[in-house]
Amino acid sequence: MADAPAVPATAPTSAPATDPGSGPVAGESPTPPIAERAAAPSTLPEITAGDLTWRPAAAADAPVLLALRNLIAEADDEPYRETLGEMEETLSAPWRRFESDSLLGFDADGALRAYAMVDSPPADVRTVRAFLWGGVHPARRGEGIGRELFAWQVARGRQVLAASGKDVPARLAAYAEDTGPEAKHRLYRRAGFVERRFYADLRRDLAAPVPEVTLDGSLRVVPWSPDLDEATRLAHNDAFRDHWGSEPRDPQTWNHGRSEFAPQWSFCVVDDTPDVEALLADPDTDAETATALREGAPLVVGYELAARFDEDFPVRGYTFGYTEILGARRAYRGRKVAVAALAAGMRAFAADGMQYAALDVDTANPTGATGLYASLGYEKVSGSRMYSIEL
């Protein structure tokens, strides 16, 4: 599964993101620069617990890191497992600086016993973020390794944020399953992290009929195809501008991490004859979309992008198609665009013999997604949460 919750396959949220172009409110002091707010240490803390040997991660570590992460997932009863393809993608992202932002801890026999990563997406503009991922082999817990390793992550995360030079709000973030080890939750809280967002893992029985959705005007549902992918990225950036925690996706981050992508289960809603003049006159139309409209590119107004996680089927005890991202352009909300795309995805899941449709959603999603999914028969099966320090 993907590292972090996404959108209506981990959707966004209700509190609007800060507008970096709005400036300080009259009468308030300007926000201090990120280099000051991040309070980055000049040196990183040493990790001495467990008597492990530490070095940065490399692409060749994918098999051993996969084995450790899946072992941790099994021990903690997490509802997913990862594949070698996913791990290879994690370790091949061109924007990740593994030499400085990762650590692997090996015991005297050369076995991997712990890992840590700090990941900061390069396209963040409203809030610059540093995500902290890590874990310790179940047999080596209770030795203080996790506590020292997390302290290293927090310190390195602060350095990454300070070095970004982006004087916008900043966030250190870490995730945990609701039913995960209490020690993990305590570790985050003691480090000053606060439970900020809650996500629900939903499923929908595909034995129940999938609703037929009729779209108006020149809107139609079409299968996802490579020639619509850039238009889908632009639609996604527009759809999630008002979602808490969401940041624009540039082509590099949008196209990376697709080892489990299921194009046969993915759909777009296009407007064959959009009112280009009205859209260009709309102040909410972003510059990239405006350029695409002027060039006559296809206009994707809604989308459902799906993935297939076969490794998770035995863990969950059923087969399912997973909606990773679902969204609709803001100018097209209220026209059943997202529902039409989602229904097309569900029908594709069912046609391939899947028992359930699955997705994750931020429980504070501003578009009413939680209620929508409930009305379509989705039910919660598990949950997770994001802890953060807001800077």
C-alpha cells in the first residue's frame, strides 16, 4: 500500500490550507521565516541503543527493507503488506535524498533491525511538509532503539524544513494505525506530536448493485488512458486545492509510485465541449489549466484512479479493488462527476471478480465524501491517524 493516505482513497480534509499569497492579517505580526520556525539543530543526535550499525538506505536494500516492513506490519496486525515493486519505487524516487534522509540499522550478523526515512515532497507550496517513516524489528523493541531513531527523524525533519527556504506554514508528520501498538502512539505524543487527522478505511460489498449515474451536458465517463494522464493531474490539483493537507502534484511526483496502478479499473470524466471562455475568466482556474485550455488539450473534470493490491487479499480475507484517488474539479461539483467515476470503477472491480470496493477517506473531508460513501454502501473496517507538529 502507499505510505501515506491519499484522497477519497484517503481523502483530504476540512480546514482550508493557508494561502501563501494572502500575507499576514492586518494587525498581526508577520510569520517568522521557516529557518527560524523549524528550530533545526546544527547536529543530529546519535543512535546508540541496540548496538546497531547505521548507514543510509540504497536501491539495493529493497528486498531486506521490504522483509522488515512486512514483518512489522504482520506483528502489528496492520491491514496491508507491501510488494517488492512498491519498495523499489520508494527507494528510486529522484527527489528523495537517501544519503542524508534515511538510516538502516544492522545487527552484528548483518540483519536489518530498524529503519528510518524523512520524505519532503518537492512541489509543496501551501505547507512544506516532512513525513517521518520508520520502524523497529519486533524482536528488538523495548531497547530504546525506536525512541532514539524517532528523535533522529524529528531533528532531520526540522533540518529539511529549514533548508527548504519556503516561508509558508510547515509540518512534521507521522502516521499510525488506530489499533497499532500503544507504544507507537505514546512515542509520538511524548515527542510533542498531536493527533491532527483521522482516516477511515472503507469497503463496499460488490454483490450489491452499483448505481447507474447519468451525467448532464457534454460530460462523459471514459477509461483512463496515458493521453489523459496530464489532464487528470491538473484536475487533481484543482480538486484538492481546498483540502487540508493536500499539496499540488508536479509531473515527477504524479507519475512516480505506480507499481500497483490498475489502469483497467481507472476512469475519467471529460467535458467534450467545455465553456473555455468562462473557465479562463474564472479566477479559480489555475495557470496550468488555463494554458491547457488555450492549447485545446482534453479537459478532465473528474477521475477515479485505482490500484490492485494482491498481497493484501489474504491479510484482509477477501479480494478488493482499491480506489486510490477520487476527485472532481471545483467548477463541476454538484454534477455527479465523482460518483459517476467511482461507479465505473466499482463495476470494473466486480467484472474482474473482486468481492469488495475499498478506499480510505479523511473523516473531515470538506466535500461531504464520508456521507456520500455511506449512501453508496461503504462501511468502515479500520482506521488510522496522522500526528503532526505544526510550525
